[in-house]
Amino acid sequence: MWPLLAIVIVIVCGFFIAFRAKPTVPLSKEGRETLASRVGYFARLPSDAQARFVREAERFLADHHISGPRDAEVSDELKALVAASAVILMFGRKGFVYPRTRDIVVYDDAFNDEYNVGPSERFIGMVHGRGPILFSARALREAFERPRDGIHVGLHEFAHVIDFDAGAADGVPSMMPWRAVEPWLALMHSETRRIRRRRSVLGQYAATNEAEFFAVATEVFFEKPNELKRKHAELYAVLASVYGQQPADAPLAGE
Ligand SMILES: [Zn+2]
């Protein structure tokens, strides 16, 4: 009797732990419609990959609290766009789970250091070292509406998030193999010199520091992959290995 009872308890606990280990929040009808109609990357995936994308988005939404300022409710459309940004970035690494649970705050528009909001304010996205991820809703929507302009605030900020995983954002995410770090630093620095001479496909903002270089290069990798591969094959190859994706040979994010 007792051994049987123990086995039953172990099975029930195991089931409970397995169930708790991967909690998900089902995407609402609006969320699913947003993926299908606004996220070109998702729309072009085969159906089995779409099912995995939805599961990963649901997992992301379970792990992250997304709200407006002062915990105001945000729409399922915006939640879906935030989750889609996170999932697109790491979709080539099956089962990847974002390293830290962070709150996400979506402002209506751009914002400044004091979190005043307006179309001409300075920031459209931000990741605090140990704090929340901030987005402008307008910039996030534009990121999916303009899939080839090389600007995608969602991909940019989540690139910072994976860069922060080793403690500091230094343009070298910890998933990069150790032997690749030194050549990558040399590549970043030589490309930064080209940016300053305006000879790079990357914009001037990438020359700010290594963290911004990595985030801007990520945006360009997903939104202008063919141009990046043609003009900066080495840079493209490093990002392809970090993200486990070949967007130059596949549908473009947001297209
Ligand atoms: Zn940045």
C-alpha cells in the first residue's frame, strides 16, 4: 500500500512540476490575429513552425508582465507585438528562454529620462540593467509596418536583453562561443571605424558603443539581411551563428 501511495505521489508531483515548469498564457483572438496580419515573419512560416512560434509567444507572455505606465492595461495587440519581437529574435534557438523575468512597460509614444511622453521625446525603447524594458507603442507598431528600413525597436531592445545576460551589456552575449569573442571585438571595432567614415550599412548610432553596435547590427541583420550579407559577409556570419538563423535566405522579419 505505502509503496504504491509513494509512487502515486511522485507521479502527481512530477506532473505538477512538469506542468508548472512551462506555464503559458494562451494568446487571445486579437493576439493571434495580430501575429497573422501584422507580423510578416510569422505569416510566412510553415504551419508547424507557426505552432511553435505561438507556443513560444505564450511562454514569453507567461514569464513577463506587460503593462502601460502605472500598471495600466495594454491591448492584446501590443502584447502580441512585444512577444513577437522576442520570439523572432531567438526563433533559431529552439527552446530558448529569456534569461531574466523583467517587467515590460509600453508607453503610447516616445519618452524622456523623466518618463514624460510625446512624439518628439528622446527614447523609443530602453532596457534597464536590472529593471524593466520600456517601449513606445508607436515605434513598436512602426517596426512591424516598415520591415525593411533597418529599424526595429523590438529586436533592438531584446538584443540588449540577451547582451545583458552576462551582467553588463558589452556587445558580447554570453551565448557567443569564447573562441569567437576576440575576432568579434576586432570586427566590431573595425566596422565602427567604417561607420564613422560613413562606409557601413550600419547607421551612426551603432558607433555609440559595443552594446549599441550589437543591437543596431541585429536590426539590420533581420531587416536588411541581403545587403548585410553582400557588403559585410563576416558580420552577417557572426550574427547568423548567434541567432541560429539565415534571414538572407528566408522571409524577412515583419515583411
Ligand atoms: Zn540601444
